[in-house]
Amino acid sequence: MDKVVAEISISLDGYVAGPSPTLEEPLGKGGEQLHEWVVRLKTFKELHGIEGGGDVDADEEVFAEYVHAQGAVVMGRKMFSGGEGPWENDPKASGWWGDEPPFHKPVFVVTHHEREPLVLGETTFTFVTDGVEAAVEQARAVVPADRNVLVAGGADTIDQALAAGLVDELQLHVAPVLLGGGTRLFEGLGAQRPRLELAAVRESPYVSHLRYRVG
């Protein structure tokens, strides 16, 4: 396996977060709607320590498949904490997920500000100041041979990885939502626009899953 896979939920009008994000509403106005398809699922609930079963359906199959294929995760600073600037000024310096983050594998956070690795539960966060290429390189160095590196977001980090030619597959979960504004995917690509080949389409009443090979 050993692929680099970028994955994110997106609205029909191309936004991965709504307008006016805050620490209380990090996905912006209406942005939580993008993830309604996943928060109800069995695997999601298990990863987040939520009791009460969870749905097992076509979306669960897709989500469980890509979760179990991951061996390491790359994300941007804003996905990790929503903050910017020195870590001592970040009210979410330990991330969004509390003492037991749902990753249970190495996570590499792209940031401009150095800090020591952070261990929370079964997840170790390593903070990489040399850019997304260095973060992906470090992730590939530790990922098992039968697992993938996930570039989880946000939009800027995925755009940087695509522009640098680091991504083998792009997985979009297209929610039937129109946000009308916010953070767009692909705006940061500039002239570096990769070729995409549709590899798979899976759908449900909640979301359409589109998987592309990146050339």
C-alpha cells in the first residue's frame, strides 16, 4: 500500500469550512453540516470513545476502510488547534480532542512554530517546521509498509501537498450542502494543478464519496 492519500469533506459549492470560523465554531457557520454523514457511524463513535453503537451502512464501510488503511497522519496547524502564532498564546495548544485523541497513530503537524512532541493517549503529535514535504517524509519513515499516510487537512495543507506532487490519491466526501462562503479547497494550488482520474464513486443519502488517482 504505502500511498499518500488526501481526504476531506467538502460542500457542493467547494467549501471545506463555512465563513467566520471561531474557537467555539472552528468549521465556521454551517460547517458542521459537512460532517453529519460521519459522526453517526460506528467506527467514528469507537474512535472518539462515544457510547451508543453507531450506524453500519455504506458510509461506515467507506470510513472504516480508509481509517484502517492509515498508518500516520499529516495535518496543518489550524486543523490541530485553530490557532496561529507562538504556542504559548494558543488557547487550544493541546488540540481539539482532549486527553484521548481519536488517531491512535503518529500525527505530524505542519507549523511555523517549534515545540516538543506532544503525547496524548496513544497519539504522538510531532510538530514540523520545514513544510508539508518534510512532514510527509517523516510520516512515510514511520508508517508500516501496508499502511498509508493520510493528509487530513485543512484545505491549505492539502493544496500544498497536491502542488508539491506528494499525493497519490484524493478522497472527497461531497455533502449535499451549499455553504455559500468560507474556506475553499484548491484555491492555493496556483499554476500547479495535477491531473485527476476518477477511480471510484460510492454514495448514500448522506454523502457522495469520490476517489481520484492523482497524476
